[in-house]
Amino acid sequence: MSMFSVTRRQALMGFGAAAMPAFGAGGANAQARGRVVVGTWGGDYARLLTKNIEEPILKPQGWDVVQDQASDAPRRAKMVAERRLPRGTVDIQGFSAANMHEMGDAGVAEEIDYSRLRNAATIIPAMRYKFGVGHIYSGKVVLYNPKLVSAPTGFREAIDPRHGNKIGFIDIQYQFVMIAAALAAGGTVGNIEPGKALLLAAKRAGARLYPTNEAFAAAMQSEEIALGMMWKARGVQWQNAGIPVQTVAPIEGVPMYVSGFSIAKNAPNKAGAYAYMDAMLEKSAQEAFAVDMGFNPTVTNAAVAPDLAARIGFTEAERARLVDLDYAYLARENNAMKDWWDRVFKA
């Protein structure tokens, strides 16, 4: 959860302020350069990390960045498996805010020393976590092809069994799909049980499962499916690529998604990890991700063109429906959620 009393929704809507630590003499830029191993998802995100952070910022500084690409589950498992080693194999890991919380609870993530970040003062308070820092954020929305289906009002309509095999789910987003279904069924972000019946009904009606975001996008492009759930940012990215999708901020609530980075407690190069974190917070990198990926910046000094801000952000009414996640609940229930998901959709 946030280290400050201001809520994430207040911070994102421009309310509240928090004092930021000063950049200390022991900051990342004062350390020796070397190799930095970053754990990340593959696909577009990995490519844009290289394009917007690693090549233009870190490489000129003398850092040698190596990506360790995999979905978050095996990377989290590796961090836990390496916890007794004096030096792990990865310095910094890309995770959702929920996963950052989980790794902190597991005792394998470093508590962030904000005095080591030159850009600490520009971080939106809601994006400052005890065991990680938010890189980009968006909200879970409904995506649909207006040629194939009428605009749904929210999650419940999007997973209605009447759509049959035109519904698509993304395997790596199981937590967020289950949260969306829970909200659709009258549950909460801290109680996903009510949504299971809706997901079972959709599965029995023929809903399709795709392993990655990119596979889901290809299915939308080919019109194999007509609707599903995705971060609004990805929807904008796919619109830019010519994929026929529109977005709807669900009436049941818009679950927030924060993607950020955690530093391994036994990182072999903590100075490099902090340098990577500082680079991701650079104004230029944040602005580039808004353009390239459609995610909102997590720093206050990023300038986003008004027309783009209107596309990737949320209206005042939609911001009022932003739903913060219960990270402690997700960390506690993640294994059970994954087991249920696999039994239903992958057995």
C-alpha cells in the first residue's frame, strides 16, 4: 500500500501532497557502472524498455543492461527460490503493484531507499510503494469490436455467455479478470468468489483463452473474438496499430493497474538497479511510454499532449469509478486464484 496517507485516487486526481526525500550523495549515479539484469515480461513492453529507457538513457551512462524475459509467475518463483543465496541472478524485476506487495511480504524485495533516486521528488505519491516504484498506470476496461457487437456497459455484459466464443480472456491477466468478474457479480476487489460463477458460465459457452496480450490482440484483429478486458492503455496502443477496438470504462468500477519495478534484496548490483529505476522515471522516458504504449505517467513533470491525455486517461466521472486493489488480499490468495483459474481454463 502507499507509504502516505493520501489515497491513490486522490493523488491521481491531483489532491494531496507529500514531502519527498532529497537525493543523497550515495545515489545510483554516484556508483560504479556495470551489468544490470532486469526481469521483465517479453513482447511490446520489453521492446519499449529497450527503446525508451535502456538505449537512450542507461547505455550512454555506461550501463550494460540484460533482460531476463518471462511472465511474472516464474520470475516471482525464482526470486523466492534464490532467497537464501547471498547474490541472486536478477537485480530489478518488473511487476504489477500486487506482485510488488507479494514479493515484499515474502521477504525477497528490497525496501526502497528513495534518497537514492534523483527523480524521487517527481513521483506521484500514489506510485511510491514500500517495496517498489510505479512505472506506468492505467485502468481495466472493456474492449470490443463495434462491427461485431454493440457497446457493452461494463464487465457483466462483456462476459455474458450469449457472446459464446466471441469472448476472449488473457491467461497472464488471470488476477485482473477474476477481479473484474467479481465486480460484475457484486463482489469486491477483496472478495473474488462471486465472480467465479460468471467465469464458469462464459467458459462453458465457449470463451477463448489466449496466453499473452499480443495473442489476444491478434485474435481481435482477425475478428476471431469480439470483446474482452484489457488496460485502456493497451486498447489505445492497438487502436494506433489499426486494430478495430473501442474501450468502455465499466459501470461496475475501473480496477487500477500499476506496473512498476522492485529491487531484489540480494541483487548482485543494487546500484545498477537504482540507476534503472531512476531512468524509468526520467521525463523523456515517461513521455515516450505515454505515446508508445498509452499508459499514464507516474511522475508529475511529464508533459502529455491534451489530445493524447484525453485518449489514455479518464474523465472526471470515470476517475470517480477507479477502484484501488487490495494488494494484501491478492498476495494472500494468489496461489488459490491461479489454481482455480488453471483448473477451469487450462485443464
